[in-house]
Amino acid sequence: MSKIGRRGEVWYDEIKGKSRFVVVVSNDNVVVEIDHFVPTVTSKQTRNQYYFCIGVLERSQN
């Protein structure tokens, strides 16, 4: 992964050959797949991005 991001950003990226929504969880560009992300953060912006991605993911599966 060659992108540079900020903690809390949501990316749509390829992981293990599959395109997935991921959240940047550290300043070192460590990402976690949305479906493994538990919204325990206190940042309102990160929480809003998480719920936005869940909505997009649900709509894309229908």
C-alpha cells in the first residue's frame, strides 16, 4: 500500500486481492477492514465516517 493517509480516514482499497473499505487506525497507515472495525473511538468525525462506510457497504450488497 503506497498511499499516505491520516488516522480516521476511510479508504476503498485492495486487500488480499479483494476491494474493501478500510479505516486508517494509526499515523503509520495501518488499516483495518471495516467489517472488523469496532466503533469504540471517541472522535465524532471517525465515527461519522465509519457509519457512512457501513451505509455504502450495505447499499452495495443489495
